[in-house]
Amino acid sequence: MTHRFLISHDSPVLYTTLVTNNRIPVFRTDRMREFICSAIDEARRSAGFLLFAYVVMLDHLHLLTSRPSTTSDLLRVLKGLTARRVIDHLKANNYSSSLKKLEHQVRDRNYKYSLWQTEKNVFPIYSEKMFKQKLNYIHQNPVRARLVERATDYRWSSARIWAGCPLQNEPLLIDKDLIHWRRQESKIARLLRVRVNLLTLVGRGRSPHPGHSPKRRSSSAARRSHASHPAAKP
């Protein structure tokens, strides 16, 4: 049976942002966006983390994932593997101008390429409320950038999957169904508890509505009761 993921301090969700070096729009074409989605999926399988949401923008990514072991492990695999795949792709297809923008000198006039900025933009999420806030922020990125009118119209995000209308050929699948929602469980538990309490009160002959006093007898009923039980003479 697959383990369900509970968002908590013991198992936080990581909100990760990867920004390209010098904000170069590496992912401006569908081919490069498709390529980075494939690389993210490979990193997920390699590091063993769960992917709950994502968006691929022109020069950055946002991801919501589980933490495989440490934050450093996630960044090392995610940044390293995606960078190697993208740079190797650029080299194989002779994208010299793009490579030129990503290179930097190390020493002795040797150069290497850096796809991502070095900042560690990782924020741990411990609550379902914060998770939903970040989820909405991620999916609204293309709308704020005026790339689409609706979040679900943008192909390179998980918005459609969360909205319940996925495409047959989604560029990247996610693990949203593995999240164990505490709030939903609590709501069901409260409903069951109320039902049990009502049945218990009814079984004891008590009113199921605390604070409601029984109806007073009518004046005619009171007179009849008085007539049938006259007061004792002194």
C-alpha cells in the first residue's frame, strides 16, 4: 500500500524556486519546457521525492515537493540533474548563443556553464493552509505574467490536474493524490462525533438541543391537574 503524505513539522512540503543564471529566458520555447519537465521527472525518480505542484516559466521554476532526506539533497539532485540535461541538450543542438550566455570563466581561460543561480530559494511548509496559498501562487504565475487568461490554459503547470481536468498528454504528472488532508479528516470526525452525541442524548431521553427547556403546560391543562388533585385542607 502506498504511504500517504501528511503535511506537518515532521514531514514538511518544500516550496522551491529555481531561477536561471542572469534570468536568461531559457524556457521560452515549448521544446525547452518539455525538456525541463522530463528532467524534473528524472530528478524526482532519482532522489525519491514526491512532486505535488509545479510551473515552468520563461526564466524560473516553482515546485512543491516532499523532502527526500535533506533540503541540500533535493537541491543537489534537482539543480545538478536538470542543469546537465539542459546544457547537454544545448550542446548537442549547437545552441551556441544560449550557451554563451550561461558560461562563466573559472581559471586559465576555461569556461563552464551554469544554468541556475546559486541562491537556495527553498521554503518549508508545515501547514495545509500555507500549502494551498503557495499552490495558488504557483498556478497564477502565468496569469500574472499575462501569458494566459486562466491558470488552466497554461500547458506547463499542474493547474489542470488540481482543477480536475487534466489533459491526456500532461507534460508532467504529480503526486497530489498521495496527500493525506488533515482538515478533511477533522470535518468528517466532527460530523461523526455530533451524530454519536445526538444518538446518545436521544437514547437517554434528553433534548438533543442543549439550552432548550421543555414546553410549559397550557393553563387549561394546569387547571385540570389542580382539579383532580385538590389542595389538602389545613
